[in-house]
Amino acid sequence: MTLVTGVPPADAARLVRELRRIAAAGGAMRAAAIEIQGDHREAVVRFLSESGYRVKIAGG
């Protein structure tokens, strides 16, 4: 599971769609976090960084 937190609510729906497309996996917005099925940290970090978001990787 790849979890993205701290996303502005106004951007959340668009980001869920984009991240699901990039990861070619299912995902949803739950409890103020975006959940993408599977370990897609590298792709998510790359996409968010290129989109202008400040990214911090947490966990193992």
C-alpha cells in the first residue's frame, strides 16, 4: 500500500485519478489520505515532485 498524506483537499480527486493511472493500480481517498494499492513510492514521488509538491518519504 502506498499512502499519500498532506494533499490539499482541492487537489485530492485529481491526484487520485492521476496516481491510479501512473501506478496502473487501484486506489481511493480515505480519511484525508490517498491510498494506492501496491508499493509505488518511486513513481508517486517522481510524479508529485514534477508536479511541484514537496515530498517526504516515510517508512520502510
